[in-house]
Amino acid sequence: MFRKVQVALVSPLVLAWLAFLYHLSSTPDRRPHQPPPSAIETSKQPESSTNAEFAAHVEQLKKKLPSADFTILIQPPFVIIGDEPAEAVKQHSENTVKWAVDKLKQDFFSQDPRDILDIWLFKDAASYQKNALLLFGEKPTTPYGYYSSAHKALIMNISTGGGTLVHEIVHPFIEANFPACPPWLNEGLGSLYEQTGEVNGHIHGFTNWRLPGLQAAIKANTLPSFKHLTSLDASGFYDDAKGTHYAQARYLCYYLQQRGLLINFYREFLAHQKEDPTGYQTLQKILGHVDMNAFQQKWEKYVLALRQGYEVSVTP
Ligand SMILES: [Zn+2]
């Protein structure tokens, strides 16, 4: 859905908006997240699963389909199973999954997830609730969708939009490419791309529903420092009833994106993760800020000026 936007900005941004080709709807992801699994051996693994492995996987899936209404499509590294009309499942497969995978790999990820992962696209809340219980023995705790590392599956209520789907696609790619990635960046990137489109041929996150809560937290002076946020382990990060850790991480990634620094940051952090496991030092380096308190003040002011549906320039 393309929202009406008012753009009165410098020309590169106007061009960016003209290049805007694709826009997914925003859907909140409030599932209780599982911490990422322990390190995955990624060296010397096969490039990807073979056609024969995909075919065998599909045969196994056919045996457990809840009804005859499901369409199964192979979209490496995923298999997509949906009970919308076949044409709709195909559109999600090509316009959302393939697009997101291609664009994420272009900028961030060299390795596919090690295992074939299933993406279940249930057509509505009733199908999602019923079939998650039937297939996985669990009642979803979010109305939108979630990634289950244990079931090697993304389980989605696709009627809520494609935003959560792109968010969740980020997680298995992080597992495969950066197993020691701290939660702030795993969720910051996932959240960034839950409101996403294509600008100048690259995946691009837009402002979204997480903004008002973050602005309220800034005004209430309740945000942690970036040093604290980046140091949080899974239990600390996900203990976040108001979602401000997610929002702070998202809009740090958004800021880096708008400054053209996000991809470099990710690559530098990946390369220096042993010396800098939280990414804080790499962040300082990329930002050119020794005084991170001063940076946070600047960033908070920037976030307070953002509005949903508007693109804002941060040219230094
Ligand atoms: Zn997530």
C-alpha cells in the first residue's frame, strides 16, 4: 500500500521516492522472541540445498497438509505453503519472499540458512490459530506471525500484511551469517525491514508504527544509552514489555541507513566481532563519535523530528 506522502526535500531524496517501487504494509511483531540458537557451523557447508532435497522435503510436507487447499512452492532457501488461492501464494512467494531474500543477500548475507525452512502463510486468523496448533502443537502468542527456529518454520497470518514476514526472514539469515550477532542488531535489522521498499535498487526501511512509542520514551527520558542497549543479551533485550528496545535498535539502524552507513557498519561489525562482540566500538568508529552521549542527544533530536510516512534527510 503506497501511502500519500508529502516530499519537500533535496533532490536525491525526491529521486529516491521516485525509485520507490515496492512497499509492504506494516505489521507489528510482538511475539516473544526466542534467543538465537548457539553458533551454527557455516564454513564449508554446501552452497544450498539441492533440487532433490527440496523435492523430498515437499513430498514430506504433502503428507502433513491440513487440507487440500494448500499450495506448495519452492522458493530457495524456503518452501512456501499457503491456503490462499494459488495465485496469491505465488505473489507472496515472488513479490515478498524472493524480493526480500534477493535484496537482503545483495547487501548483507552471503550464506543461505543451512536447512530448508518452511514459510506457512495462513490466509486468516482462524486458519493461523487452528493450524499452528495442529501442526506445531502451539498456540501463537502474536496475531501476526513468528519464526520458530525449533520447527524450522516461519508461521504467518498473512492477512495482516507482508511486513512481519520480511522481519522474520531476516532472523534465519542472521543465524546463518552472523550467529553471534547480538539481539539489538538482529532485531534492529528485522524491525527496520518490516516497513520496507526498494530505493535505488536496494532494500530500504521506512518510518513505521514503532516511532510514536520511541518518541514518547525519548520525551520521558527513559531510553538506555547505546552502550547499554548494545550490551544487552537475549534475556535483557527481550525483557521489553513496551517494545522500546526494538524501537531504539530499529531507529539506530534507520539513522545509519539514512546516512549511508548501515551496510558498512554491518560488514565492519561482522569482521571485528571477536574484538567487539556488542558492536559498540564499531558503531563509534563508523559514526566518527568519540563522545557517544553527544551522539545520542543528536540522534534523539533527529528521531523526535521524524514522522511516519515521511523520509527525512540527515545530510551532515
Ligand atoms: Zn524479530
